[in-house]
Amino acid sequence: ITLGDQWAWKANDHYKPAEECIRFLVRSAGGNGNFNLNVTPMPDGRFEERQKSILLKIGAWLKVNGDSIYSTRGGPFLPGQWGTSTHRENKVFLHILSWPEETLRLPPVQQTFRSARLLHGGEVQWKQTDGGLEISIPAPRRDPLDTIVELTEETAK
């Protein structure tokens, strides 16, 4: 996608906020895609401060949350209105972009999980049954941009 409204630089262009770009990135990773954000220099080769500011915000978010994006694949949960999931090795990352209800209910998957926590620490109320996975996090502990829950799979013995 383009950061602005077109593929070339334009004075006073409207730029997408960093939060919108991060959501595009998260949804791309959860869909097994990749994400290319087009930024365009001014005619003299410099980048606008507004563009730099947005890119720095995206970079800061990735510095904190990159484990849930870098070297991951999409799934095992299919993307939906709620958000998407990524996985790597024995970790599954739920990117909850929207809470449809107080409790997020996801369909059953083949993996069995032994723990769930917020990516940066913090308890998560969760339950996995034959009917699927339920996740509850009090509203004050949710991130309005992307609440990331790290699930750890049971390892085979």
C-alpha cells in the first residue's frame, strides 16, 4: 500500500496513520502475506518529517511486538473480524484487533495449549475445550491497537 493517497510524492498529501499501517501489517502476517509500504521522497530526495514520524512509530511498535510478526506464518486460527493469528515453533500469537464481546471465542484447532499470557506479561483468562478456545482480558488491560496473546503449545513427550 502507499503511505499517502498516491504512488508519487505530493505536497500536503494525506498520510495513513501509523496505527492503520500496523493493522495492515498484522493482517498481512496473519494471512501468510507480506507487507510493502510505499513511501516517496520529495523531489530533492529527502523524506518529509511526517513520513519519518509514521515510520518511526511503526518501527517502535515492531521493536516491542516483532516476535509476533518476524519469521512467523499465519494461523492456526483463520483471520476474522476479531483479528488474526501468527505462529512460530511452539508459539501462537493472537492479534486481537477488535473485541466482538467480553470473551473472544475461537473455533477448535489441532494444537493443545498449555499456557496463555499477554505477549509482554500479564495474565489471560483462557479455556480450551473440544468446542474451541475462549480468551478473556479485562478491558483496561487490552491494547486498543492490538492486544497480543501468546499461546504456548503442549510439547509431545
